[in-house]
Amino acid sequence: MIPYEFDDRMENCPGCGSADRPDHLVDHRDITISRCRGCGFQFMNPQYSDHYLDEYYSQYLDQDDYEYWHEPLLTSHDFYLSLVEKHTTPGKMLDFGCGYGHLMEAARKRDWSIHGYDVD
């Protein structure tokens, strides 16, 4: 595993530019999440460096891993979507960090309009 590498802390919210973005929580790896008081956007602060992300994604799943995990991931995403749909109807969804698109595939089968973005 490659060591974490971070950019400098962000002074402003990447969503709206507000400087009122106090730390909101710390995850199990001691990574800080800030939450903007202006727009409510939550983001990792500081964020991983481009160098770290390049190294991390260069070791991402290969085709054999994709085939191995394809059906289990579709099944689990389908289950999670069924829980969400107890509170809302299918609509629009944006998946940041979509990887190979398993959530998008499961969502489309359930009539969601979904788009994904991944740095890889």
C-alpha cells in the first residue's frame, strides 16, 4: 500500500467559495471532512494529491477482479437502491467515484437517470 499524500488544506468551499467551512468529522483513518455552512457541501480537507491518486489508481482492479466482483456488486447495489426507494421514487442520480459503473448499471435497471464521474 502506498502512503497517503495530501495537497494543502482548502481555505474555501470548492462548491460555493465560502470561507465558512469548519471541520465536520474525522473518519476512521483520521481524514478530516469539512462542511460548508454556506451551501452544506461536505468534502475531504485536505484532499489526496494528484500523485497519490495516480499511484493508487495504477493498482486498481484488473479485468479478472472485475469479472469476479461484477455480480456481487450489482446485487448489493440493487439491494441498497431498494432501501432508498422506500423513501423516494427513482429520479436523477450522480455517482462520484463510479469506478466500473456497477451502481449505474443497477440504477438504470431500476429506472433511475444516472450519470457517473471517476478520475480513472
